[in-house]
Amino acid sequence: MAIHQLIPSFVPGDATGQAALHLQLLLRRMGHAGAIYADEVGAGLEGLASPASALRPEPGDLVLYHHGIASPLSSRLMHLPCRRGVVFHNISPARFYTGLPLEDALVAGRAQLAAMAPFADVAIGVSDFNAAELRAAGYRNVHTVPLFIEPERFSRASADPKMLQRLSGPGPVLLGVSRVMPHKRFEDLITLHREVLRLRPQARLLMVGGYEPGSRYFRSLKREAKGLSGVHFLGRLSHAQLVAAYRSASVFVSMSEHEGFGVPLIEAMAAEVPVLAYAAAAVPETLGGAGVAFDQKRFAFFAELAVDLSEDLSLREPVIAGQTRRLEHFSAESAQAALSRALEGLLPRPAPRPRRVPKRPRVGLVVQRYGEVTGGAEKLAAQVAEHMAPHWDITVLTTCAKNHLSWENAFPPGPDEVDGIKVLRFPSTRVRNIRGFNGLSRQVFDKPNERLREEQWVAEQGPLCPGLLNHLATTRDAYDGYLFFTYLYAPTVWGLPLVADRALLVPTTHDESPIRFGLYADVFERPRALLCLTPEELTIIEKYFPDHARTRVVGVGVDRPAADGARFREKHGLRKHYLLYVGRQEPGKGVGELLEHHHALKERYADAPDLVLAGDSNMELSGEGVRYLGRIDEQDKHDALAGALAVVVPSRYESLSLLTLEAFAQGTPVLVNGRSDVLVGQVERSGAGRTYTDLDSFIRGLREVGDERTPMGKKGLEYVKKQGWPQVVAAYREEMERILEENRQ
Amino acid sequence: MKLLGRDIPARELISRIEERLRLRGLPTSEPVEVPAEGVEPRVEPLTFNLHALEENADATRALPLHTHRGGAGQLVLVAKWAFRKSCQVFINEALGRQRVFNGHVRDSYAQLSAEVIRLRREVEELRARLGGRPPEDDRRPIPAQTPAVAKTAPSERAVEEREAPEKARPSAKPAPAVEPTKPPAKEAPRGKSASHRKPTAGSGTEPLAAGEAVLPKPRHARSGAGQQPRAREGAPRARPEPESSATPATGNAGQRARKPAPKQRGRRK
């Protein structure tokens, strides 16, 4: 059973869209797959939401429709051949817009709300106030599921430094956040500010929210603010700028005459700003006794109070502490508990737990690609599958993609078999636009983001494979446990929470920009255990996710097939010494820098070794003494490793370099990128190589490796002999048995 | 006036600030009328939609002139008015068939909704005869696809129900009443007395029946002679025609096609 969501508009900065995204997160944590469908999908969000016209639910599915102002989707909901639910975000009372075009849409929205009532299996209000309106509209089975907030996204560290700087200055600073609409009563904020100026001439008023510069209402506000100092209309802000505005404010003020929930109230609480709010509609419920609510707008009085809240710590601090306590009510955990109660009667009962631990557990191995593909994590997944096959009944759950840049479907969907391992492939539904993806990456990397942006990045990263997610959600009884590979990709980010209670993750963590995304918390905190490849990887995880799941360094086994370097030289006509790199040839792997260093080396030294490159290429590879061989087979690779002067590992982002271990296994030393802690650790522990960070250290390292090739090679061989597959297999089995045993109990 | 907050010494704070206001020579504790507010009443969809269809069936009739823009926006209004004035005859020609079509849609909807209301009344009467409470099965949401059992003839179903009285008989448990329309008291320390609230149509009662619709006021005044609807003559008017005149800028003709309203979204910052 899938739980889809239907929403009129899914665009950035929309509270309803954010609610849908949050609901999807909770539903995944509850084990339900499902997509978001919208009438209007914001530019760049096509990976997260599909057009409403594409919604084709199965009879057993549930569609939750987010209702606000009038939308044709309400009619569509009533005719959907499945179970239906309404999530009500409230509608502004039409009395505020009498005689304006908006009035019709508001009343029509209420008529639609009532019309849907007999057709809804469940109705969800985001506040008790909204739930009461649902009952008044004729709904039964009404529940309150509050919106939630991620407080860490409103920390000072999440604020835009430029905006913080821009807004720094004397106080007190009053802040109002919402769309500039008449019923939000921005004019009352201005009146209050006028009163505050009488007490504190340096006071400022920040007004945040989308507005139409030419609108009558906004122009009237501008007229009202004319002659008052310190009034700033900031308009719509990015998330980081919004946090900066909150963090610059002394008091958050809401003069709104109607709120069905009041998201800015809890955002202000999360940003540790005292809240002063007119007790309209659901505002008292949202505040729940925290902050300060009032029932009459006496501006001189509240100017005094706003100044007190700004300056009197004996008043301010207890209010902030109370707001922080109140925030617990708006946590993801509270919302999930409420949602579980709301959906209780609609969901199938969970299957009974097995009475005894199966001898040969059925394990689903989830990885983004599988088969004839180049990639360290994918290769590791294949090796683990092959070594675990005698102990587990493994099914590899993967996509039909071969190329990780485009995710184009290359393998046929459905059952397959690779080297005796069962594989079940699901089609990828979206081809990646790598240029657009790189542009988005530049926008979101190393900056504080809202969840929507991070989810958008994961969707663009891909591969988007709803079939795989649906399989995970609906066939839980077919597997005793799951083994996910690589933290980074969408199948893990969105698939792991579906089965987290039975999942192990081999994260292959790199210290790279995306790991700073808060969205990956579910990936590192929810599985039963994280199986790391090196101690350095563990350090990275602890740095970014202190609340991570149990970890264990399992390492990786290394095969040592017989190899002949001379055979490789002869086959490819190589006369000189050569450096070797085998892997994906792309800038992200540091190949560009390697080519530059090699070019400089050739210019300085006539007897400089050649550079042999092998693997799939996504970049131009040329230069004096550079040989690109394309994909080579396994035997060829081991022959190449055995015959190389040294193996170069240019990547900065590694969780473990299999290539390094395979080089050691052939008695060949390595020259690795010294900016990767993992590679430095591998070299330091083995003593079988050197590191480089620039051209000089590259040349120096190469000279040392050349001089000491034989003793270094021996050290490398000794190092890998300690890392055998039997130990690795035993560790995986132990962790899976722990899951089975715990689930049985 | 009330200050609500668990973490503030409300009384002390009020008296402290009142004292300061007194020292500043500002009025304190003046009586202010607290606006009434409660849960919004239910809008009966069948009646609302019928009225909306009647109001908007004539595609040649203009929506009232409106602009959300000040200043130069007024010029746009004048331009729109001039267009209507000069081109109404062409608008009538271009939208003639649409007007006829809309009239059929309106009449069909009127007929169907009247039938639904009549059937609902009959169902209510039948239920009343059975004991006042809908059978459990009837309280389930209406499926989009008619289940097989629903396709059996009513008489057959009645026989089945008689044969299985335990299953079909309405239980003695009272039907779930509509909740009070104000938020729960513990979650709503609003400080507004109940007497301040406007009575709402749905408060404390079952949802309104079709005939007891809560309807919005007509959004716009229909203009005078030049604005005569071109819908079928004699069609019933669901809403009274207010006599208020159009805005000076609109004059009487006001025959304008409305620019599509921007899509309304939730809160945007």
C-alpha cells in the first residue's frame, strides 16, 4: 500500500509544500512509500513532485490531499479509485476579503472542504483548531497531526552571514514574518513600531514575506511607514536569510487576525526569539502557553512590553526557555506518533515476527547500480554479495542504470542474474541533467539549506527509482534483513528509512560537501548498524552525526590472483616504467590534477614514467606519455597493478581505496592524494606508499616510491594478508544475526 | 485585556506597564472591543456551486472592475472599461455559444443537485423510520467505484438487512456529533468570553442540511441595464441583487473579462 500526497502547489517557500515534504519523511519512517503530486510544480522540483495528472493510485493506496484555498484537485480527489484523506491547512475567512476576487476562492475552498467530507476515510488538521473546522464541515475520523520543525535548521550557524551583518545594529528589533496580506495586519506592526520608537528611537522593524510592490495594500503600508525610522520590508528571503532575520530580532511579533497554525511562531521559537502574538484562531494553541499572547491590540502597552522582552533578561530568558520546551510538541517524533494514530485503522496490520532465526537469512542488498559497472562502492557491493552468497539468500535490489552520470536505463527491468547472484532491477524514471545538477550543487554546497533544497539535490543526484522504493515498502515479509551500500544516493536516502529496523548500511562515507546536509541524519542514525571500511571513515561519521547508529569497522577483504606485469606490458606495448590509475576517469576523482602533475613531470624529467589510465572515462585524457586503455578486464587489471612502478590514487574523497589494497596485494606501492584522511591512514598503517598534496610532494613521493619499490611492496603485501575475506564475512554475518535475533525477540 | 503566557508574571507585568503608561500620561485599561471569532461555518457545497454557476454562467457578462494595484492601476481600470464599452458587441458574438453551453451546465447541475437533495431527504426519512441512526455501513466514506454489493436492488438489500438484523440494525450508540466549533479550552487560552463570539452555523450541531446553506454575500454588485444577464429568462435568482452601484471608474457597463487570478498558495515568505 502506497500513501501518495496530492497538493495544489509544490514550490519553494510554501508552507503547505513543506508540510507535504515533512509528511513524506514521516511516512517513510513508518514504512510507507508514496509520491507527491501537484498541480503546479516549482522549477527544479520535478524530481520531488510529479504532475497531478500522473497520479494513478491502486485501489489499496491512500491519497492524502492537502486542502486550502479552492482547487480543482478537490473534485479529483472525490473520484480517485482508492482510499482518500484530507489534510486541512485552513482557509483565511472570507470576511477579510469582502468584495475582492480572493473572496470567491476562499468561500469556494470551504464549499469544497464540505463536499469532500463524505468521501474521506480520514481527515487531518494541522491544529486542533483546524480539526474543529473539519468536524464542522462534516468530517468524521478527524485527527490532529501538528506540523513539525527541525530546530537545528534555525541555529545561528544556519544563518546567512551576509544578512546577519546587514541586519546588525541597535535594537530593539521587532520582526514580523508572513505573506503581506491584509488579514496579517502588517499595519498593526507599523503602529506598534511607532510606539516603540517613542521609547527607543533606534528601534527597527523587520518585515519578511512576499509582497506585490504595486498592490494597494502594500502601498498603503509604505505610506503608513513613511517618516518612521527603522522600517525594513525585506520581502521573500532564502532559508539562510530568514534564519538571519530571526537571529537578528529581539522580539517576534504576530498581529495576524487569523492563523490556522502559524508556522513562523514555531520558527521564532526555534530561533530563540521571544514571541509576542495576537491570540487569533489557532495562535494560542500553537503557543501552548509559551511566549506571550494577548487579546487586545493596545499598542502603547505592547511597545513597553516589547522593550521589556528585549532588554529585561529576567523576563526574556524564562520566555525563551518556555518556548524551547514547547518546541518538543512540534518535533518529528510527536508528529509521527500523531500520524500513526490517525492512520491506525487504514493501515494493514504488520505481519507476525518469525519465531526462530532462519538458518540462511533472506537479505536484500540495495545498491544504485550492479553488474558491468565501474565504481568502488558498486564493486565492493558485488564482492560482498559474492562472498556472502554461501551464507545468505541474497537478492540484489538495484536500478537498470549503468551510467552513474545519466542513470539511463541500460539493463532490462525485472529479475536478472549476475555471477550466480539473483538481481532484481527497477527502472530509473529520470535521466540526470549533469550540468543542471552541478549548478544546483554549487548553490547548496557548504551553505545552510532548508530541507526542500537538500531533498531537491538528492532527487537531482538520483537515481530516481520509485519501483525500488515501493518494493522495499511492500515486500518486507520477503526479506529478513537489508544491506544498503553508499549513503549518498536516493535509493539509500529514501529507501533505508522504509526498512530501517532491519537495515545495515555500508555508508562508504567521504568527507565531502553533501555529508553536511541535515537530511542524511536518517541515513546515519536510523539503521541498526553502520559497517565502516576504515577508522578514518568512523571519524568522519562522528564529526557530522554524533547521534549515529552503532558503528563497526569491518574493512574489506582483498583477493590476490596471480598476475604477470610483463604480460600486461607486452599486450599494450609499454616499453617504459609507468604509473597506473584504474577507476572512473573524472575530475571529481582528481584525474585532472594527476594529468597536470604528470605533464609537469614529463617536462622536467626526460626519463619520467608514463601514465596508464584505465576505466570508464567522462573527460578528455591526453598528454605526452599518457595511455588511456578504456575498460580492462580483471586479469588485465591485476597484471597492470603487478607491472606498475607505482599506483596513483588521485581522489580526495575516499572511504576506502580498493585500488590501494589491490596494488598492495600485487606487491606494488602507492602514491596517494594526501588530502584524503582515509588514504593517508591506509598508507601510514601499511608503510607501503607516499602521499602528495602538490607537484613538489608528487615528485618527491614518486622518487621515494621508485627507490624503495621492493621493500614498500613487501610491506603492502603483509598489510593485506591481515585483511582477509573470512574476517569480513564473519563480521557481516554477526551483524545480520544480531538483527534477526533482536527482531525475533 | 489579558496577557497569556506560562513563563511571564502576567499580573505583575500588566500593573508595572500600566504604571509606566500612567507616568507617561497615556490612557490605561481603556475598554476595547474584542473581535469575535470562532470556527468558520460550513459552506454547503451543492447550494454554493449552484449559486456560483448561476452567477457566472453568462460568459459575456463582465466581472466587476478590480485591480489590486494602486496609482497606475487605475489607468488599467479605465482601459478595461473602455474596452468593454467599445467591444461588448464582439464579446457577445464571440462568447455566444459558451453562454448557451454554460446555461446547460447550470441547468443540469441544478437538476442533479435538486435530485441529490431530494434523495438525501428520502434517506433521512428512511433512517428515521429505522431508528434514527445510519447503519454502520452507510457511515463509511463513499467509494469512487461502486462496490458490487451496492449494485443489488434496494429491495434485495432490505431483505438481506432484515435477515441479518444484528449486522444491519443501527446500534444504540449515538452518532458522533459534530464537535464544538471552538478549539478545546485547554489549548485555547484566548481570554475571549463565549458571549463575544458570533454564533456560527455549525457550532455544536450536525452539519447543516442542504437547505440551510451558509452562503457568501454576492462578491460584486451587478450593474444596471447594460448588465442584464443573458442567461435564460425566468431562471431563478439564488442571490438577491444588491442595488449598490458599481465603482465610479466602472460606470454601469463594466463588461470585462477577468484576468486569470494568480494561483493562490499557502504561506510564502
